[in-house]
Amino acid sequence: MAEFTLDSLKRLLREVAGEEEGVDLDSEIASATFEQLGYDSLALLEASARIKREYGVALADDDVTSVGSPSELVDLVNEGLNVTAG
């Protein structure tokens, strides 16, 4: 299974919730908060559902809504991919 990357997350966020006006997802967003990027818990849960469909990684809702930044969510998904592959 392919690694889940920050670019993968950016694509999913754009597809499920669009891009907030004034936010450039192509800039350095790894350590920004989802709130700063304009994404609420509903957008993150929708992204989580897509992650499950596309990558086979089921994330707990509490885990998804408690991550603070895109890099933390990417790490969480990759942990799930490693468990699934192992």
C-alpha cells in the first residue's frame, strides 16, 4: 500500500470541503492547525471516511477530531497503513 502523504491529504481536503478563501493549501501547511486552514471537525470526519475507502485505514472519530495539524493526521494514517500491512 502506498504511503499517505501531505499531498494526499491536501487532495482529499479539497475534494471533501474545498479550500477556504485566503488559504493556500499549496503553501507550507504541515504544522498549521485545521482551524487556521478553515476545516472543522465535519470536514475532517469526511476526509477520514475517504481515507478508509481509498487507503483501507479506519480511524476513530475521536482520533481524527483531536489531531492538531495536517502532519499529525498524515502520521496517524501512516501508522494505520503500517498496521494494515504488517
